[in-house]
Amino acid sequence: MRRVGVWLFCAILMLVVSACSSSSTTPTTGEQATGAAPSPAVEPAKGEPVELVMYSWRPEDKDAYAKFIAEFEKQHTNIKVKFKPFKSTEYNTILSNSLTAGTGVDIVQLRPYSGATSIADAGYLLPIDDVKGVQEIPKAYLDAARGSDQKVYGVPLSINSAVIFYNKKVFEDNGLQPPQTWDELMHVSQALQAKGIVPIAQAGKAAYLLSIAHSVIGTSSYGGNEYVDKLLAGEVNFNDPAFKESIQHMQELAPFFPPDFIGIDDKDAQALFYTGKAAMYINGSYRLETFEKQSPDLPIDILPGLAKEKGGDTPMINWVDGSYGIAKSTKHPEEAKIFMEFLASKEFGQMFSDDLSRLSAIAGVTPKHPLVQKMTQLSEKSMAPYLMLVHFGEGTPTTKTTFEDSLQGMYIGKLTVDKVAEDTQASADKWFKPKK
């Protein structure tokens, strides 16, 4: 049975992408988790100094984590933490090898939702429900790091939002207003293209970028949580006209993407945006930090999902980015729990938000960055989940992967809009059970 568990874990882990299916819509920061009271704070371990090896898929955060870890080590002089980041595209394989070997790592960064569940169910993690601070994190955020046994196996790291970044100067120079509806987006894109400006710097080589873009564009067709609830209840499915219209809208945007966008990398798309050659760029809010490092003076603002009609609801598309858990094979479980307590603290959440311009999952953190504040306010006003990641990240291949690959097929002329919808629904039919 152990060999089967290892094989199943490896197979599932390799299929998980990202940012990536079982939580309800993301709560406001005021929503608190329910359950047993947390245990008292873990007492600092005594004796010889120990080292905890911490894996991550974010090499770009190395400097920030050096600062965070230094603060932790000031408070716990007998515990040293070694931050080892890997390329995101290589991370799943490296983590799988370390966990199956039972060596090399103590603290693991977990992909959200089905990514974390698959590892927990395979028996590679320690539950952390009793770690101080964990039960103060909003329940729906914790849902991104639960096993099938409903125990919590990770401290949620941050909340991502799928947004339309736009260059305020490009819009102002061309007398354009930021779009709020599908019709306005088309009008703005046509006007920009006529001026020789790439309307939307979209890359398509990495298929997950297409479903992120769809999550923002799709709200102009099917709306927000009300439609998601119907989909989860089985009242509609991916062959529904509203969902097909969202795919059609993605197809209609293709002329406003860079030439041959389906073959370009995301870094190339980013460069078009931060050099001012493109007016808009759709991706997760984590790209804010990227742009500010590349071009600190770039006049950026953000837009949430599009409304179905003028003046309608424009939901912010949110999801938990990932979490940190403890490898069951660690030789230092008590010290690892002390570090988990630090990650679950408001102190860490505030540093994380301030240094990385991200929205922390820890309750009570007030973002310093004005755009992160704006994202928080928009989320509190209206939010909806990143549908494919939060709710349809299961199956082999996952329904999310099927949808993304089908969008690529549509863009190279091999699939129709109807076929994309049919293939996506066929994938969901293999595993998804409506919640009655």
C-alpha cells in the first residue's frame, strides 16, 4: 500500500500547476475559523542548535526571506533555517524526490488545494492544527491546506488576486478610461491597437496563464459567486451558454495579444508591459513586486474582474497562493512547529505583506502598499474564486489542465469554442460530484 501511495502522490503532484479545489469563496479578513482552541505556544527547544531546511518555489523572494528568517533566529537562537528556493517548473519533481526519500527537507512549500491534499493524504506531512495562531486564520484559507481527514497541514502564505494591470500614463496619453465591462475592453483595445500599442501583453506558452486571464475575463459573461454556486450544485455545467460565451470572449481577444503570443514566455509579455509597449497585462497580483523591481517608476494601477453590464458587479478573483507545512520525516518536529508558529503570527504576516507587496492570509494584517490596500478593499466589496484552481484542480489530468490545454488548442486553430467546453466538461464528469 505504501508503494501505491507514493506512486499516486507523485502522479498527482506532477499535475499540479500553480497557482491550484475544494474551498468556498475566499472570506473577508474578518471571517474566522471554527474548531478546537489552539494549544499553548510551543516552548523553545533546548540543547544543541538545529538546522531546518526550507523548500520554496520562489527564488525571487530569497532576499525577503533572509530578513524574515533573521528575525526568527533572533528570537530562537538555537534554531537555524536554511531557505532553499528552486525554479517553480522544477519544484514539484525536487519536492517529490525529497519526500519519497525522506531526507533533505523539513519545511515544505505546498501548492494550494489539491496540491496540498495529495501530499497530506500520501502521509508525508505532520498536521499542525495545534500550532498557536493556525486556528485564527480564516477557515476558507485553511481549506487550501487540508488533507481529506480535514486536518490542517500548512500555514497559508498569501492571498493572490487575478487582475488586469494597466499603465495609467498610456491610458491618459490616449484619452482612454480603464474598462469595466467587456464592451469597454473591446473599445479600449481597438483604440490602443490603432495607435500601434499592444493592448494586452498576454503570453500563452505556459497554459496556466490562459486560465488566469479567463478568470478575469469570464466574469463579463457569467458573473461571480452566484454562477459558481450553480456550477458547484450541478445546476449548470461547462457546456452552459454563459460559460461558452466566456471562452468565445477569450478567442475574440486574440487579435489584441502580441503576435504569436501562444509561443512567447511570460517574461517576454512582462517586458512588453513594463517598457510601455503594451497597455495592459493580466496575471496574479504577485506580479506587482516584479514590475516594481524592473521599473520602479512605472505608473501601474489594477482592475478586478469585468462586470456583465455597466455599473454591475466587478468581483476580485482570489485564491490562496500556497502554504508551508512540516515534512513528516523531519528529525526536528518541535523546532519545525516553533517556526510554523512564527509563520502563523501577525508579525510575520505584516513583514511578508510590507516587503513583498502581497496580501497576507494572516488576520489583522494591514497592507502598507496602496495597490495592495486597493485589492483588499475590492475583495471586501466583492470577490469570487479562481474557478479552475479552487474548484476544478482534480482529475488526471486535472480539469484545470484540460481547460488550459484546450484553450491553447483553440488559439492554434485545432479546437472550436464548443469543443473547449465539451472537453472541459468531459474531464469534470470523470471525478466531479455536484454538491447537492
